[in-house]
Amino acid sequence: MDYNNIFLLTIITTFILIILTYKLSFKNNKPTCNNFLNNVYLYLALSFSIIGCFMHIFNYIVIPKNNRYKLVPYLELILSFIFIYIISVIVLFISMYLLSRSPLFSKSGYIMNHGYWLLALASFSIILYPYFKSIEYSEILIPVLFITTLIFLVMSLVVYIFPNFFEKTYKIFMIGFMISLIVVILLELFIYFTKKFRSISNYLSYFVILLFSLAISYDTRRLNDYANKCINSPNYPSISKDLLLDIINIFVRLMSVYKK
């Protein structure tokens, strides 16, 4: 498909999702608890659609015209907007932190929460952009997107097959999840700086994929708790962010594994 047609399709999809999200997730111009689970998934779909739009806008505004419609080597691409990339990482951490600090249910602040959400999505679009634009990842992009989607669907469905298991083990998993991530980060830093044990880097990526796949199930289980607690004014940007992070982490790790 022609690039301009893909851009147009992304804009149309985003526009449709915005209308659906507003119609179903808002009542009297404020977030509503009606159709809670469906609304969370609408926000999740809209998140990825907006990220896609931001990527196209970034491609038009920042990338030189001679490279706008063609794939570019990864390193050359990153270096061409390294300052913007670093700023985006910083903005992402700040916006996600602010979003995490905002109440899950509140009658005020929902406009500000959507602002944090959009900032996070804009930052994600720049950080993920090289995976969609670089030559090195072009052949594996579609298979990885498919596998990521499949993992999300399967792990979301598993919760409804074994709801009691995920409810009873939630606290244990979250403790193990945080400890495991810290250990993985420390190991990867050690490998990066010492250049030792590189052979286990792939195994670490597979382990992280497993962790975030399980996180999808546990975060899905938690949505049911939120749905039961919801009375009014849910913070959908904050509630949907955990699943967004799970999916993006799985996608990035799969890209690194397949590239090797």
C-alpha cells in the first residue's frame, strides 16, 4: 500500500476511534463507568492509533524530504534526531509518572490526565519510530506485530478461563515481577558495560517477554476489580496505560530477538 494511503487510513481510523471513545466513554462531557471494560480497550486501541498518527506527523515534519518515503539504516536514523529522541525519553518518564500519580477515579483533572496521556503517546511515537522506519527491522516488523497481537489476545482470554488463579496470585506475581525486572536491568547493564555473557541476552529478552505476557493477564484481571469499584469519573488514560506498557515492552523485546 502507498505510504500516503497508509497515512490517510491511520487518520481515518483514529478519527473513528475518537468518536466511538467519546460516545461510549463520556456522558455529559465527563468520563462514565458505563461499558467500563469496553472503554478501556477503546482507549488502548486509540492509544496505538494516535501513536501511529504522531509517527506519520514526525516523519513529515522532522525527516528530510529525500528520506521521507524510504527506509533508512537504524544508526543513521537515530543520529539524525538523537536530541529529539533523548527529550522524548525524558518527557515519557515525566508524563507516565504524572499519569501514575493521578487518581483512578476523580471528578476533576480528567482534562489534565488526557494531556499527560497525549504527551506520553507522542513520546512513544518518537521512541518506536525507528522500528518502523529502519531497514534492519523492515522484514520482521509485520511478523512481530502479529505475534504481539496474538500474545495480547491469548493472555487476555486466559484470565477469563482461570479467574481465581490470577486473583489469588496477584500480589505474589507483582512482587516477583518487580524483583525480576530489577535483576534483568542490572544484568543487561553488566553485559553492556563488561561485554561478558552476551550469549544470555536473548534468554533475558525471552524472560522479559514472558513477564510482560503474564502482566497482561494480571492487568486484565485488575480491570475487573476497577469495573466493580467504578462509580463515576474513571481515569481511562491511567487505567489503560498498564496494558499499553505491557504490549509495547513485548513488541520491543520481540523486535530485538528476531533481529538477532
